[in-house]
Amino acid sequence: MSNLKVVLILIVSLLLLSSCINKDVIPEQESNGQKIPTPVTQGKEMYKVKTPVKFNVARGSIINNIDNPLDINEIELGLMLLSMERFSPENFYFQEGQYLNTETINKWIERESSEKSEGLNPPIKGSKNVEQALKQEKDNPKIVSHILEQNYVDKDGKTKGISLAISLNSFYYFNASDNNGLIHSGNVKVDENNNGKNDVKIYGENIAEKVVKRIRNNKEIPNVPIFLTLYQEESRGSVVPGKFLSSTFIPEGESGIKKWDNIDKKHMELPSSAAEKIDRYSSESFKNFKDDIEKNFPNLNIKVLGKGLYIDKTLSELSVDIETAGLSHPQLIALTQYVGAEIQAQVIPNTVPIKVNISSVTEAEAVLTWDPASQEIKTHIYNK
């Protein structure tokens, strides 16, 4: 065999091997010949979105079913981040849910009754007496508020995995009308018994298998692996979102849940007594940071709020909102410089990524980001 033939055979073999290795890897996205950088959130490269983009078939229902916008953001982004452990961004594109539409979700989050057998929430007898109606609502709160679906697809747009988040109420808000048409309202904490168990989580795990079986029995939904999570919302007025409680994975062709894995990931307000119980140092450090700013800018009526992301009870990310009634440009420059100096001086823990948003009543004023790896602060002041 000539040397030329040997070289040609080697080249062809390498090309075939390369195509086999990379056939399931998502290619780099480009625009006008330039690579589009993949967004990074919480230290992870996010999914590329399959185009043409398809909107969720239950689009808009999440806004009607979940009260706190922070919970909406957390459940949507959090489910995507958790899904990475099962559906790698290197091999799958992200696509919004295409199977559970608004009508289906609304049926599932109803109370169970003879007329509404698909309802996943506790049944009540119902009463025309407003006081009895309110008592029944309080004694039997609705727990399931929403079911979020996400799809993970291959390069051809074929669904290869489904992720679900069953959203559960911590507080249930209810209404009842009297004979005169007046609306009476109330609310109740779902888990009130202080027995050391999370009744919300227990309820969610009990109804989750029903959800999986309904999906498997629906011939229009592909029989692919399902990653299912439970999410517990916070109250309507909470300044931090709720948390994911647990997750399970159902392989292709199966409909039973064999085990649940606990998720220890939670946003906590800083400073706060709750944060102090698991991380006294960070809570006290943030209080010092807050006091320093308020003391050194006494005429600006500043409010400082911290939100720490704790994973396995360890601070992994910190966001800070600084609000003022109004700032002149020199005052804004002084404030951003001061905040940056406080971060660099380790007044607050700077071993984690930090983002500081400075805003007035009417608009965003500036943003600072701290990268613990490079030990650099980037500051952007918005044009007025």
C-alpha cells in the first residue's frame, strides 16, 4: 500500500471518529460568524434555546397561579439549573413546555370532587354559610398551586427529557361570598402543627405519583425520562423566594417513584434571625455593612436589603438591593465607590459572587458585580 493511501485512510478514519464523538454535542451558536457567548448563572453555563422558539403551551398561567414574582423567577430558573444534573446543556437544547396546557393544569390544581376527579387539592363539602365556608377553606387549604413543565430536546427538536416542578403553597389565601355578594377573605399557613415534619412536602410527594402516571397514560406525551421536583412558595409579600424541597427521576418507560432526594437550597434575607441560625458570621457581617452605609450617607434615606443563596447551608451567592429616595450624580458616584470599597475590605463575605443593585424610587441607578475568582469589581452607572 502506498504512503499516500495510508495517509488518506488515516484522515478518513479521524473524520469518522470525530463525527461519532461529536454527533450528540450541541454546537456553538454563531451570529454573523461570531460565537455567541453562553449566559452563565450561579456559576453554570446555561442551556442554548432551540430555535425557532416555542412558547409554553400554558403561557401566562404561572402568573395567575403563583402570587409572588420572586417565586416565579426562582421556580423557572431553579428548575432549569437542577435539570442540568440529568439533561446536560452539552447534549440538549432547552424548550418551554409543550404538553401540559392551561386547561390541563387548571384541572389538576382544582379541589378533588365528584365533578372534578382530576383535582389534586383536598376536597371540601362546601357551604352557603359564609362563616362555615371560610372555616372549611381554612381547615383544608389548597396546597398545589401550579405545575411548571420544561422540555429538553435534541438538535432536531425531538423531546428527549421532561422536567416538572410541582409548586406548593406555604400560605393559602382564600375568599368566600355572603348572601349580599360581599367578599370575605382569609389566609392560613398550610403547615401549622409544628410536629417537626413538613406537611407541604409530604403532600407533594403523595400526589406526585399521580402526576407521573397521568403523563405516562397520555399518548400525546413522549415516553421519555422525567425529572420531577417539589417547590415550596413563600408568602405574597416575602422579599425572598421560596425553595425547592426534593427531586426524583423517573426513567423512560417507568411510572413509579422509587426515591426522593432532598434539596438543600434556599434564599435567605440578610440580616435576619433565620440566617443567623445557620450562618451567624454572614448575617452579622451584612448588618455591619448595612449600618456603615446608613451611617455614612445619613441624608439619603437609604434602605439596604441582602439576599443570600445558601446551598447545603453554605453561602454561595449574595445579592444586595440599595434603595434611595433620589440621588444626584456626585452622590451616586460616592455611593458606588463606598460600596466597592466595603466589598474589597471584606466587610461582607467576598468569597462568593456579589451583585449590588442601586436604585431610586423611579429608576435603576447603578449595578456593581464582584467576581471572587478575579478579585475584581465591575461598576456600571446608568445614563440619566
